[in-house]
Amino acid sequence: MLFNSYSFLFFFLPTVVLLFFSVRNQFFRLLTIITASLIFYGLSGIEHAVVLSVEIAWVYWITSSPAFVRNPLRLFLCIAPVLLALIHYKYVTFIVADVLLL
């Protein structure tokens, strides 16, 4: 499912928005968005949902520690794996095909 597909625009997005605004509890709203994200990425391939789950757990684990406050090393350890996954999934094909001219 793509962001500009009819199934996303006319089914998935309205359903998630209605669910989000029908829930009043802040925790369950967050849970609704996380679940919807996992479903969205899972529809394009289960490995994408697994990567998203691991990234969410990683960032939560690093940032939930009281030692995270004003610690540049922990901030780097939190952001670096997420950025590397982003680069891998979005730009590796471009870099290999266009920049390296393979």
C-alpha cells in the first residue's frame, strides 16, 4: 500500500483518523497510531514491520533511561541506527544504481 493509493486514501487513513479521535485516553491514542503504523508497514512486507518494531523498542529503551538527559553519546546511539535503516531502505538502490553507475 502506498500513501497515494486509493486504498490508503479512502479506507486506511479515514479508519485510522476515526479510531484516533474516537479514543480519548492519551495512551490508547498512542497505541492506536503505533498499531496503525505497524499494520501499514506490515502490508508492504513483514520485514518492514519488524524493522519498525525494533526501531521503536530501541529508541524507547535508550531514551527511557534517566542517563539519557544531556548525554551526546546516548543521543548518537539512539539516532544512528534509525538513520542507517532509513539510508538503507530509501537510498541504497539510488546510490548503487545511479551514483556508482552499476
